[in-house]
Amino acid sequence: MTEPRELTATDAIAAQELTDIIAELEEYRERLVNDTLAIAQRAKILKSQALAQLEPYLNEIDAKIQELRTHQAALITNN
């Protein structure tokens, strides 16, 4: 069994970049939901209807965030 090696500088930078990208996607997701609900309220659209329309996009964002977290974990674990 091989022992894990320490993160190289390149790996550390890649891991930090992934952390930053994940944070940005999470902020974008939150803004998207908040803005959509604010517009729906002004347009007198039910919250459930607005969220139903938004759900496919949120699922895509969530899937991408999970993919990036998995990649980040693999990067850290394999080193």
C-alpha cells in the first residue's frame, strides 16, 4: 500500500481554485433563487410556481457543485 504524499504547490492551487469556484457557484445559486422569488412576488406569481420553473437550473447547479466537490476531494485524497 502506498502512503499518501503531501500536496504539491500546483495541487494546493488547484484545490484552492476549486474551493473558490464552488463558493461562487453557491453564491450564484442563492442569488438566482432570491432574485427569482423577488421578481415572482412583484409579478404576483406563486412561490411554488417560480421555484418549479427554476428547479431544472438549480438541479444543474447542484450537480456541478457536487461534481466539483468530488473532484476536489479526489485531488486532496490522492495526494
